[in-house]
Amino acid sequence: MTASSATPGRERTAVADACRRLGAEGLLIGTAGNVSVRVEDRVAITATGAVLADLTPDQVTVVDLDGDIVTGDLRPTSELELHLGVYRRYGAGAVVHTHAPMATAVSCVLDELPCIHYQLLALGGTVRVAPYATFGTPELAEAVLTALDGRSAALMANHGALTHAPTLGKAVENALLLEWACGVYQRAAAMGRPRVLDEQQQLAVVEAAIARNYGATQPVPPAQEEAR
């Protein structure tokens, strides 16, 4: 969902759908975590205390960029200021915060998730771990915002993970990618010291992806099509 494609009410349904998908993927448990999407000067965000894997649109509250409630009967998540901070500082279109098991485990041990696989470049490369602070506090929000500089994902020490993107769908995909990468790291570390892609190797991946339009379907060239 983007600001240009959304209409009033649709964003609340989109957030509920995203939460149910994240729950089905095992990234959400109980009421832990929160999801939001921004549409111009409005933000649809999960309500505090809602069971996210079963979320319904009426459990999504709409606020303005100052955090004042515009639509909804439920208080928004305690991490509202963190979400609003991401929108203000990075111009994101959506934010996903989970207590996903692999990501949370890594956040309890590492100071950063190194770039052990080229797919992490989709998140900006090495994923920083924001220092621990109590949930819902300005200190936590500022620590995470700092860790997100130049990145679309951050881990939160002894807490969880946060991703953002221009669209809600992409923010969800980023959360799934981060969880996968954390799982790969854990399995690799159990066998030995994981190899890390150096700066030159990372640059080569970026250049190859651009040259090959990596990640997009591509039609067969006409000459090859005629030769079939």
C-alpha cells in the first residue's frame, strides 16, 4: 500500500492483514509487536493489547503525525512514538516491529548482525543492534532511530526487531528477510565462525544486481523466443 493508492479505511484493513500474515509466519506472538502504515499525514497503527495474529480492522487506530487519535476507539501501541519517529526522520511508508524468535535471539548476543549473505544488502547491509532501553520510552525510540541510519532494519537489544519500507508489503517482506538472515547466522555460528562479505564483495553484488535487474521477472529476448 502506498499513500497514492490508499483510501480511508483501507489502511486499517491492510494493517490487520499484515499482522495476520506475520503471525502465520511465526514472527508475532500474543500482543507483542506493532505494525503501522502511513497515508499522507495519517498513520494507521495497531492498538495496544491486541492479539496481533488475530487482528481485525477495528483494532487498528488512526492517528495524525503528532500522535493524536483521528479514528478508532482503542489506544494505540505504546511504541507509537517510535513509529512516528521513523516516519519523521526517514520518510517511511510503513513500519513493522516484531519479537520474532531468531531476530530476538540474535539481539541478545550480538552488537550487529554482519553481512553474511548478499540478500542482507536489501536491508542496507550489516544490521545494527540498538542498545537496550525500556519499551515505549523516548530512549528506546532514539536508540532505534540511530541504528536505522542508512538501513531499513535494526535489531533491538534483548527485545526484537524493526523494519521499515515505502510500502507495507515491503516492510513485511523486510521483516521476513531479517528473520531468515538471523536464522542463517545462528545455524552458521553453531558450526563455526561465519564468513562475512567484505566491502568489495558487497559492491560487486550491487553492481551485478543493477546490471541484471536482479529480483524482477524478465521476458525472453525476441531472438531467443524465435529460436524455440
